[in-house]
Amino acid sequence: MDESMNFWNWFKINCKDLHSEKYPNDAFNELDERVYSMGLYWEVGPGVKKENLLTISVSGRKERLHNAKSLLAKAPMLDDWEFDILKKPKANWDTLEIPNHNIKVSACKLDVCVAEV
């Protein structure tokens, strides 16, 4: 069995522990190891059409795009997961919100000064 099929078999067994609200846990550590071993990167979050989304990224390394496409071509059909390649632009990228602590920080009004040390 090839590496991508091993990955997806593992993912199907462990996907219940990979929902973004369950981060961190041991399943995420293993996800790191499995995806990084293929020279790829990942992100988990809410899906567009389904509850969860696993995005496989090449982190700007175009030579790895074929690997990412090959991996996603073998992705299983799961009821609450969708899969995509390459990270998409995010809405509200400049806002950090921690609702449980009533904290909201926006970077849109920050001034940045770069200093040489």
C-alpha cells in the first residue's frame, strides 16, 4: 500500500479527533508527522460545505504541488469532512478573538516599526 493510502486509512480512523476545537491532542501530533513526512503542510478548520475541512498546503513550494494533488486525489468521501489543496484567503485575517475571555484584538489599526538590533 502506498504512503497516501496509508495516510487516508489512518485519517478515517482518527478524523473524529482532528476537529479544530479538539486541538491540541495526540492525533494532531501524528497528523503533523504523517503530512510533513510527505513534504506537505496542513490546516484544519470549518468546512465550506461540510463541518470540517482539511487543507493540504505546499507552503509556497511549487515543486511539491504534484505530491499534494496526488494525495488529495485519493481522499475518501466522508460525511463531515471536505478536503482541499492550498490555503485560501481568510476573511477577518486581521482579527484575533477569544470569546471565552471576552478578548478581541484587531491588527488593522496597529502601527509597526521595524528596528535593527
